Amino acid sequence: MPEIIPPFPEGTSISEIMASQANMPRESFLNTLKKTVMPSPNVSDEHVASFLVLAHKYKLDPLSEQIHAFPSKGGIKAMIGIDGWISIAQRQPHYDGFKH
């Protein structure tokens, strides 16, 4: 089971938390996210928020392609990429590496 991080502090938005983790101002982070990870014109602020909640919950970095946003029925569908799965696996206490 992936390690799930505790909820963020009350009153702090998910975009503020994720921007802080990326060492970016909030608006720059959101603009970068919308133009690179979610470039669809149909993506709403609610789509971005739900995507960031999932990324934050599993400690995944959308800017390094650990988690991806794909268009789906007028919104987005989040999918964890191979780099995300490797990140999750490496954080597990019993993880002992893998062989090609």
C-alpha cells in the first residue's frame, strides 16, 4: 500500500502547498502546471485542485512527470507514470530494489 501523507494544515490551499514544495510562487506554479501538465482549454480550477490533491496525497511531482493528467469526458483523468510508481515503491520500508 502506498504511503499516504497526512492532511495539509487547515487554511492552506493545496496549490500553496504544492507550489511551496516546488519552490515556486503559487501563481507561477499553477500557470506552469496548466501549460505543461494540463494544456487542455477545458481544464477548470476544480480539475487542477483534484489533480493536486491526488499528487500531494501520494507525494508525486507532476512537474517531473510522476503523475500525468489526460483529457477525459470534458475533464481530466490522473494516471501515475512509471517514475511515480518507482517513487512510491522506493518509499516502502520493505522495498529491496528491482532487477531489469
